[in-house]
Amino acid sequence: MLDKRLLGLIIIVGLVAGLIGSFYTHLLHYIQHFMYAYSTSDGLSLAMGAALITQQIVKARFQL
């Protein structure tokens, strides 16, 4: 049978790991909404702006 201290430590480590994983999931969700403008506004998203700038740089560099 497991020692009570070991069992308690396993439970605490599991809870802390779950909280950290939940934090990272919410952080990635926020970044996704920021990058792709998942909102009701009709603004230009960061990803779309980066694509347009890259397109202009490529056209200027290679004269397509």
C-alpha cells in the first residue's frame, strides 16, 4: 500500500499540473483569437495584416 505522504504528493502534483495545463490552454486560446480576430468586429486580423505585408514585400523584391 502507498504511503499517505506519497499519495498526497501525487495528488498535489496532479492538481498543479492540471492547473498549469489549463492556464496554457487558455493562453493559446487567447492568442488564437488575437491572431485571427475571432470577434464581432470587422477589423483586420494580425495574421491577415502579416500576409498582406509579406505579399507586398515579395512583389517588390521579385517584380511579379
